[in-house]
Amino acid sequence: MEITNIVNKLKRATAGLYLEQFINGDSSSTSESSLLEIGCGMGDFLLEAQSRGFKVSGLEVTDHLVELANRRLGASSVQKGFIEMANFQGESFDIIAFFDVIEHVRNPAEFLTRVYKMLKLNGKVFIVTPSLDSWSAKLLGKNWMEYKVEHLSYFNKKAMALLLNKTGFHKIRFFSNYKILNLDYINRHFVRFPIKGLSPLLNLTRKLFPDNLAYHPIKVVASGMAVIAEK
């Protein structure tokens, strides 16, 4: 099986995990809820939500991903653009989700204010972002793999709670961030973003493992936090 196909299956499995986490963390959500994902990529999370009956919409900045997501969803559910230029009406959605997005925006408070306005009363926001409280941040220190030039902001639970409160949200709940990965994927990540000592060890471990084990999907505690908050 090609690496791309393997990675795509991992991403789809992680999307399913995220949806289950949200449903389990928010007993008030129903399959009839309207859901927007900002930065939806190729639409894995939207596909999972659509399969459960959610009314899905997406926002994505990359042309070919917009086209791919809409083709997979079987409808023109995904718009191209940033939240500032989106033509969604105020109070349009029961749920707005964004994963590995808020750390990239220049003004997180302004971003969340826009999200707040797009949510219906009692609507929920569902966020996944790298966490300074995570085991990997504490273990790796200055070598943490989430310290990347494209990440403009970093949060711990306290900072995220303050930001959400500042922008009008309440009933804030934090959860561990899980992903479906495999050894080969983890090794490739640390080859791309090398860490002294750890990357060579992982690379050696990968070479010792047969492919059927290296490609076996596993549920891992990732470097982020999952957050649900209410308008």
C-alpha cells in the first residue's frame, strides 16, 4: 500500500476519533446539528460528521483541497477562503470546529470573536491545538516538535481559558488529545523535524520493525489539547 494511502487512512481514523470525542463530551449535540469546520483540508472530519447525520459545511484556503473535499462530500459544502471573507450569516451553526488552526492565526482573539458571532445561542466550539501542558512539551523542552515557524501562538490550559472567556465563551472543558498514528508515520515526522537523540533512536527502531507492525495503527496521546466551550 502506498504511503499516501496509509497516511490518509490514519487521518480519517483520527477524524472519527475527534467526532466521537466531541459527541461524548457534549451530550446536547444531535445528528441534526449544523457543523462548520474551519481549515477542513480534504474533509475527513466533515465526512465522519456527515455519515452521522450532521449538516456539514467547511472553510478551506487551498483550491485543490476545496475541490477534493466537495467531491468526497458529494456537495458544494466547502467554501474557499479565510474566516474574514466567509459569507456565512451570523448565528448560523450549532458547532464550529477547527483542528491545528488557531496556532496559525495572527490574532486569535479576533478569530474567536468571529467564530462566536457565527455560532447560535448555546452553540459549541471544538478546538484542538498544541498544548504547552502536554507530556511531549514537558519532556522535550526547547526541542518540542510543535515549535515551528508557522506556529504564531502557543497555549496552555490557563491561556486558552482566558482567551475563550475574553471572547465570550463559557462552560470550558479540556480533554486529552488522541490521534491514530503508526510507528512509520511517527518516524517520518521526526525525520522531517529532527530532534537530537530522539530522531536517530526512532529511525533505528523503525528499521528493526517489520512493515506489518510499523504500519499498524495505534491510538496515542498526542501533543495537543482538545477543548469544548459554549456560547
